[in-house]
Amino acid sequence: MIAVADPPAAAEESQPRTIAELTQTVSASRLSTWQRCRLQFYFRYVAGIQKAPTPALHIGTVIHTVLQQWNLARWHKRQLNIEALKGIFSQAWAIWQEGEQIEWDGKEQAAKSTAWNVLQTYFRDTPITGD
């Protein structure tokens, strides 16, 4: 059985990060945010305030998770049928939504269906063989 990676834990009450924690990881996005807007940097990286993911981000994360599991299975020479992939998709859809306030505006089922159709099209039309 393939397990879907757990999403990052949402902090109930996020504590401000120390300078030591902030300097452990330096990335291009952090530097860009610092240069663009110091207040945004503070809210995002020091205070740890995260905005709710958009529907598009959620869909992309779920599709990426399914493709990641598909590739891992291929690398380990395991076959995943379409039903197993749909199970991974459903599990990822639920897991990545836990604790989030995604604004679906009543269109979650349509978005879920579209995301699954994108994956089905990819699996059907990909030149990558299951070998």
C-alpha cells in the first residue's frame, strides 16, 4: 500500500520564530519576500501566519501527490491500476484539505472531477510505459 505524505501540521497557536530558526533555511523565495516587503516577510516567516490555500493550489498539490506516488511505484517496479490511483487521489484530496479553509464557493465536486479527469488524461496519453 502506498501512503500519501502527511501535509504540514497546522500550528494551533504559532509562536514567533527565533533568528536561529530563520537562518537555518535561506531560500530564494524568502530573500525575494524580504526584498519586496519586510512586513510580508515578518507575517509569513517570523509570525508564521499562513493564508488559506486557493482551490487551484489544492488541486495542484493533489495532482502532484498522485503523480509522485505513480512515479514511486514505477521506480519500485510496482503496477498501480486506475482504481489504486483513484484511491490515492481521494485520500490525498481529503488529507490536504484537513484543517484548511478553502473557499470552494459550492464548486468542490466540479473541481475534484476536473482534477481527476486531468490525471486520467495524463495516464491515458503519457508516452511513459509501465515498464
